[in-house]
Amino acid sequence: MTFRVPNQFRIRGGRLASDDSFGTTGAFLLRLRDGQELFSIASAAMGWEHVSASRPDRCPTWDEMCEVKDLFWEPEDCVVQFHPPESQYVNVHRYCLHLWRPTGFQIQMPPSFLVGPKP
């Protein structure tokens, strides 16, 4: 399991600037395979790896979030998007989604057949 940042997309100037010395923390302007751009912030603290992804005009799609996941984690790493109790909602940006992975334990997943048959 490896949390990494795509340094080629790191924002290196302005108020969100960071450099490689920031490790897995920083702001990124991700360029996806289809040419679309997503703004992202990554961090690792308090036992959690975290990546946010946002666009100015709409929420990222499932496919876009899969690309974000692939940029920051390995293909076999399991990360989650939480839907917390409504009383704990935090909504700073209308079109922002978050991916999370705990560092102290492996996420338990349901059996895949509960989702559907594999082809």
C-alpha cells in the first residue's frame, strides 16, 4: 500500500504553493487523460490519507475520481468516499469530493458477489 503524490501536477506558485519537500501534502492541478483539469488537495495526518478533488462547474464523475485514485494510490489499494451522518456534514466547496484511506488498518470490504457477478 503506497500513498504517493503526482509531483508533476503540484502547484508550485501562489498562495497554495508547495514543493517536493512537503511530501504527501499539497495542492495539485490534475490533468486527466481526456484533458480535463481537477483541483486537488492531498494530506496524510492523524492516521488518514486524504485527497479532495473538485471542479468549478460540477462534481467530479466516477471515472474522474477513479483517475484521481490511480494518481495517488496503487491499483490494489482500497480507498473510500464517506457519506457521514447529516449532522457531521462539512461543505466548503459545492463541487468537491473526497477519497480517504486509513493508515493503521485495512478497510473491510463486503464480498464482491453482493455487488454483482463478475464477468
